[in-house]
Amino acid sequence: MRDLAVHLTCDPSYVTALADQLEERGLVVRVAGSDRRVKLLELTDEGRALRASLGDAIAQGATIIKQLDEAARHQLSQLLERVLNGQPLDRTDQNRPRVGDSTPNTGP
């Protein structure tokens, strides 16, 4: 919990309270770490389902996002899902046409 508190730049007691709430909602469970004093948080099936739906919810709910067409919202949702899953974003294919572009990007 201490590492997460450092990452979130908040007090460890706040992270513990947040973990308690997530656990009460059935979204996470505490599991033992490499040291018996260390507890890790692991997503439950319900927590994973909620995480999977966050990209769509964010893409559909934000006012500025509503200005995007359906294809752009879908692309944003996929990118958010990759970020939430800790997957790297592919930055090598910069010549690929972007959503909404009628002509391919020729790159720098």
C-alpha cells in the first residue's frame, strides 16, 4: 500500500481506506506479497469487468468526447483499454491514416 501511496502522492492511510472500500464492493482482494507485512491488491472478476468497461464509459460520457464521431470514440476506447491493461501503445506506424483523415499521414 505504501508504494501505491507514493505513486498516487497521498497518505498511506488514504490508500488503505480506498482499498477497504474497493474490497467491500467486491472489486479487489488483498493477497500476500513477498513479505508477510506486504499486502497486494488483486482485481476480482467483477473488478476486471468494471475496468474493461471504463474505456467505453469515459469515451461516451465526456462532453468533449461527444464531439468525436463513432469511429474516433471506438479508437479512443481501444487505446484507453490498452493503457488500463498496461499494454504499450504502438507508436511505430505513424504513416497509418488516422480516424477522420481522408488522406494518409505522410509523417515528418
